[in-house]
Amino acid sequence: MTTSNINEPGTPHGPGTADDIDPAVRAELSRLRDSIDNIDAAVVHMLAERFKCTQQVGHLKAAHQLPPADPAREASQIARLRRLAESAKLDPAFAEKLLNFIIAEVIRHHETIANDSAGGD
């Protein structure tokens, strides 16, 4: 049988619970978390704008029977984003994974648009 030490950090009544946090630390955490929330909202809005543009690209590609994927463009964008990440002190591997995820979703959208367009002939 295991027992919980009530003085362990992270336990309901131990050090580090909300009741034990210094008000100045709590205020700083709140300030930082508010900034994070604002940044998250901006990221969501930027992604929405990006996807609006890529939807237009998908319709243009479908109208001209172009393939949904453009490997040369994708490789160029990945290299560009890796350079941007490095200059921003962000892990380039993380940035690449994020862009690959976004690219996969864009290609999926382009395939759907192309299939819908082909079915509407």
C-alpha cells in the first residue's frame, strides 16, 4: 500500500498548490498565461487565414488540372521555415514537423477540391 506525503510538491495539500503560491508569483503566472492565450488566439487566426489562401490555391489547381501536391514548393517552404526557425531561436525540427502537418492537411483539402471538381463535370 502506498501513502501520499502531504508535503510533496503537486499533492493537494503540499507545497506548490494554488493556496501556497506567493501572490506576486501568481500575478506573474497570470500575466504570462494571458500572453500565451493571446498568442494562441493569433496562431489560430493566422492558420485560418492561411487555409483560406490554400483553399483558393486548391480551386485554382483543380480548375487547371494541376496536382494537389507540389513537392518542389513544399521542399522550398520547409527549407525556408527551418531558416526562419533558426533565426527565431525555435527548434528547426519542430518547425519542420509543424509545416509538414500543415502541408499534409492542405494536400488533403486540395485532393477533396479536385475530387469534387472532377465529380461536378
